[in-house]
Amino acid sequence: MTKLGHPLGEVNLTKAAGVYGTVQAIFDAGKESQAVFCHVCPHCATLELIFHKIRTSTSVEPAAFLRKSFQMVERLGAKAIIFTVDVGWESKRTLEARTNGEIHKSSLGAFMATGGFRDRNLFWDDISWIRRYTKLPIIVKGVQSTEDVELCVKHGAEGVMIRLQVQIETYRPDLFRKFDIMIDGGVRSGADVDLARLQQMETAPSSFLIVGSGVFGLSTAWAITKRSQFAKTSITIVDDAANGQFPPDDCASVDSSRIIRADYADPHYTAFASEAQKEWRKQGDDDLGGQGRYTESGFVLTAYEPKELKVGTKSGMDYTKESWKNCVDVAARDGYPADRIKVLENTKTLNECLGTDTYPGDWGYLNTLSGWADAGRGMEWLYERVKATERVNFVNAKVDYLANEGDRVIGAKLTDGRLVTSDVVLVAAGAWTGSLVDLRGRVEATGHVLGYIDISDRELALLSKQPVALNLSSGLFIIPPQENTLKVARHSFGYLNPVMVHNALPLFPSPERPSFVTSRPSTSRDGGLARLPDEADADLRRGLAKLSPIKGLETRRWKGTRLCWYSDTKDGDWLVDWHPGWKGLFIATGDSGHGYKFLPILGDKVLDCMQGQGGALGDKWKWKNIDDETVGKETNGKFKGLVTMDGSRGGDPGMVLAEELGKKSAAKVAKL
């Protein structure tokens, strides 16, 4: 068949295998096989054996045929017999299957047209039958599972050959010690080599370096400590914790509260979040949700009917209704009564639910299965447990840049001059990740406004019994207070803060690391904000007026304000994948403002993705190509920011923080 591409066919393939030092499996039906073995590259050749229908033929004696074939290739220097077991049946996606066999053979591809001679009656005992006629190692090609590998060992094979996409689902070091497990295709980049290593094609990494101690970094470290696969793997977390606190207090995951919801327009996130909620609901003192760290207050999700909408985009109302459907489905699956999720079909019923008389939305629903968590205390709980394992070395320092040798990232150079090296480098630096790795057009730091006001004991008694309320059209939300401080915030497109960064790792290995402009967080370590931009101040006060049952809160002085820095992506899906241009580098970022709720199970999912077992969400989180090269870049002095278009954002996209701070509104408080 290879002659369809070139007259020399397999000869050229085997020549290339010799040049690059890889194995070439020569098809046993190839007419020039003998010439290939003799004259081209016998030191790298093996015989690929596909059982033919000779075993049922009356004109050919199968044993004699095999013996003759094996004697020939052994004499010519073949190193192994590759027994191919996955080509017996044509795929259902082939032309013939899709047309119910109505296509004539002459119009089919070469593989289909020549497939009639293959023997489809294969058995595990065929391995021992082959063994009778050769002393060469037998490698079984095309197995599909851990159980298949076990059976290959049992029946005397010396190895297996699998595609990279086929997972060895469980950690079985005994299998890897017994014989060879090789890759047959599926390698697209250096990142896949690292994936293969962590699937135990070789060994577990000797060390992990995790840059960042937020939700992604700390939860992944915890997951590593719990897996026997990494029992001998050292773990280091480095973060710039100026006050010695891990994670630092300007980290997005450190705050008074975060919404804990399974309310997503994407059913995969709904299912994932519902699993996390099971952990949050555990209320023992030592559990994550215990001692007031989680409150299931209920959650009102609402939106306005859109006045206009660009073709191909999703509105806040679209998101809200799809989220309601997904939550209803998951609640029913988990056995909850139907009334745990209640439709609020108009503004009147929304006002009745929230105790307001304003305009909170046009349609929405109350999900009594969702709530909120004390984010800072949750991270403190996790840090203490990670620290108690005595497996993780915490380094309080700022990373200057990621160090490399050739095309492999080997560690991190710290601003104090130290070099921390590691077998695998996991960058989980949240909105700061883009300062270390060039992620322009894929991930971008955006700042989202939060405000806090003092409330009285009487007001606390009322507001603490409220559900969380979020309007996806405006992005405004209020979380019930636990103490005498009420938080109001905006889940919007966020502010951009374009600055020049230096020494970030480029997309592909290069002797140069050119500087470039990207959006980077500006937090308390940079001096903090003296005030909010006027438009944000007015909008947060609008949220207090429309979503709170207490009149006049919108006129109070701020007790405090801050920006919460998201690591945004275009579609709201995270980026959790091996970097395609650099070996040894794994990226876990792109939270897009909704990572915290997954805290109890997130680290395990990151490790699953690292080992190629991330499932549907792992597929969503893979490294993506960019369809617009101007996004996330500065052109002629104008920065074009990334815009998250998943339907969950309110407000105006593309606002630059410095520009908004420079504006002076005619009125500090807009008409409410």
C-alpha cells in the first residue's frame, strides 16, 4: 500500500527509520520485504504479522507458512514479531459502513479494498501458537485497556504497542516492570512525550515544581501526595508570599466569600461541580465545609432579556436558562426533590424571592442546592492539610523566569538568584501565568471589582438568610454575609492592565526571549487602588440597590474595595495541558473566574489531565489554536484584549484600568 505514495514504498520508510533510530514494522504481505530486510536497515526492522485467512485455507498449511516466514526474517536479522490484533474489523466510520455496503469495492480506499484477506477470528491463545514457530520476542500491537495488557503478560508476550490516546487506566508498576509498553503513533509534540512518561511509559517523575499556591497549585500538590504513583516524587511549591502566607492575600482565591454552584450552561461543568459540592456539604469540623467554611444558602440566577445580540454569541439569559435545565437534570439524577430548584418566571416572582421591589431581572430560578464558601478559610484549611503531609517544600520567593535547557523547561530562576530545578514544572500562577509564559490570545489577566460595606447586627440577621443573587446580564452579585460586612461584586469582562513583560517563555524554543505587552494583575503588592473607577463605583452601588432587600445600602461609604484578577480565556474553558512547544512544562490556569468551587476535587482532575485521562473536560482544557493573531497584543499603541464570550459576563468588554481611573464622571452614583 505504501507504493501508492512512492514507487519505493516500504524501502523508503525503513531507510528513514534507520536514519532516525526508530523501529520499522515491515508488513508481512509486502512483496519487497526480503529486499528491505537485506539491503536497507536490518538493525531496526521487525516483522508485522497480521493473521490472514490462511488458517482456514485448504491450499496452504498455516504452520508451515508461519515457520517459513519466521525463519526467513530471523535469518535476515529481524528483532521481533509484531502481532497486530486491531485491524480485523473495519471502522463504522468507513465509507462502506456509512452507506450500508452500497459502495462498490473498486471505489473504496486501498485499506478497505484489500481488507478481505484478514482473519477476524483472533484468540489470546494465538500468542502461544505463534511462540511455537519463533524465538523472537512477540509484541502485541493494538490492545485497548489495562486488562488487555494483563492478558498479554499471561499469554507470554514480551511487550505491547499502544497508541498514545489509549489509556492504561490504573497505576500498575508491576506490568511496566514485566515487559515493554511502547507507543505506536499519536505523538504530536514534545508535550506528548511528557504525557507518555506520566502514563508510565517510563517512570513517575522524580520531582514536581509548582509555581503558584492558589486553587490550582495547592490542590494539585495535595492530589500528588495522595497518589501512590508519586510516593517517591518530591514536591516544591514556590510563590511570592510577602507576608509568609500561602497563598498570598492578593491571590484571587483569598477573599471573604466565593459562590459554590453547579449552575452552568455547560453540562460537563455542572456534573463536575456537583461532585465538588458533595465534598463541600460535609460539615464535620475537619471537613472542608465544616466550621462555617460552607453555607448552602441557595442561589438565585437571573438575567435580562437581551435587547440585541451578535450572531453566534450567547446572552446572559441564554446561559441562565441552559444552566437551569442542567441543574434540574443533575438534581433529578442525584435523587433530590423537584422543588429544590424553583423557576422565578418574571420580575415579580424574583422580587418576592429576594424581598426586593426593584428590577433584579426578567427571568430566573432559585437553586437551593447551591451556596457560598469562605474562600480565605477554605484555602487555609487546604494549606494546613498539604503542609501536614510533610511532602511539600514551600519556597517563599518570586519567580523571575522559567529556566530551560534546549527544548526542556528545567525549573524556575528566582529573583534572589536561586535556581529551583525539577523533572516536571507545573505553572499554576493564575492571572500571573502570562507573565512567565507567552499565552497571548489564549489566556489573559482581567480585573473584576469588589466592594465591602459595614452593616449592623439587625441587617446581618436579615441578609445572612438571603440566597446568593447574581444577574448574568449586568454581572452584579451579592453574597450573604457571615459577619458585619457585606460584599457586592461584578462578574464582568473585567479591566485590562497592559504592561511590558520581560523574560517570558516564548511559544517555541528560541535563543531569544523578546519582551512584549500583555495584561498583568495590579494588586496590593503594587500599591493597590486608591479608589475604584467611577463607572465601577456606580455599578456596584447599583447592585446593592437592586439585589438587596435593605434600602439605602448603596449610599454607604466603602469599607474596602479591591480587584479580583481572573485568568480569562475566550470560551471560559480552562487551560490545563502540556505546553506543545516545551518539554517538561505543564500549564494549569485560565480559571475564568470560576475555579474556586472545584477546590476539593480540582487537583485530582489536573493530575488526570497530566496523564491524558481528563475525559470530556480534559478535552475542553487542551491547548487551543488562535483564530485571531491580533488578540491579546498591542498594535500601534492600542491593546486588543481577549473577550470571554460564554454568556456569563456582564458590562462592557475592553476597558483598560488606567483609562477608566483617569475618567471623571459627572455623577459618582448613577441613577439607580
